Amino acid sequence: MLNNIGLPGLLLIAVVVLVLFGRGKISSLMGEVGRGITAFKKGVDDGSKDIEDSLSDPKDVTPREHEDVAARPVDADVADKSRHS
């Protein structure tokens, strides 16, 4: 259906929209669209910079030294109970 709209059809639609909404309303709407696009581009750029910053700063991911659970002494009472079970 929309494949058959040519230049005359688009011009007719533009004239109808202009008559219905008026020139002032359309220009303010286009201004809002422009501000929205600008804000979107700024957000994309900020996100890209955040990703680049996080990739350029290597983080120390080595595990901290902590007490090994297997190296701790076992309570004698617990050890005796487990042997007799």
C-alpha cells in the first residue's frame, strides 16, 4: 500500500499536515525532535567514553591473600564426633 506513494502523494500529505497543525506547531515539534536526537547522540558518546575508560584502566583482579580453610586447625570435639559417626 505504501509502496505506491510517489512525490505527489507525499506533497499532499505534507500540505494536509501543515493545514491541520499549523506552521508554528510543526516547527516546535521539529525543534523537539532535534533536541532529542542531540541528547541521544550525547548519551551514546558518553557511554562509549565510559566503556573506553573502563577498558584502558586495567584493574587488579588477583585474589587477596586469605586464610585457607583447609589449613585451619580442626576443633578436637568436632573431629572426634565425626570419627565415631
